[in-house]
Amino acid sequence: MTLSLYDLSLPVFDQALANLDHVLKKGEAHAKAHDIAPEALLTARLYPDMFTLIGQVQVATSLAKNCPYRLTGTQ
């Protein structure tokens, strides 16, 4: 049985984005339960030199979106 690049990469991104969705939903529920404005979490950083949560999500989704093109050499 041979494995394609699709089999080796896209399911990993699918799982990672599903996990990200789950974590974001938990964060939203936490914000509602503790009466925290969701915008405060979206602009928060875990460490000063890190991206905000918005930036972290953008990097994760861009990687999942662009990686198949880079693997196949297409645009």
C-alpha cells in the first residue's frame, strides 16, 4: 500500500483545525461563564513576543490552506 502526500498531510491539518475549533469554543464558553468580553481574549497574548489569538488562528488556517499548494508545487 502506498501513501500519497494527501494521506500524510491533509488529515493532520483536518484534525488540527478540528482541535483548534474545539479550543476556541471552550474559550468562548469560559468568557461567557466569567463575564469576560470575547474581544479581550482575541487580542490577548500568552507571551509578549507571541501573536495575539487572532494572529495565531490566522497562522494555523493559512498553513492548512497553503500547504497542499506548496506540496504539489501549484498555486
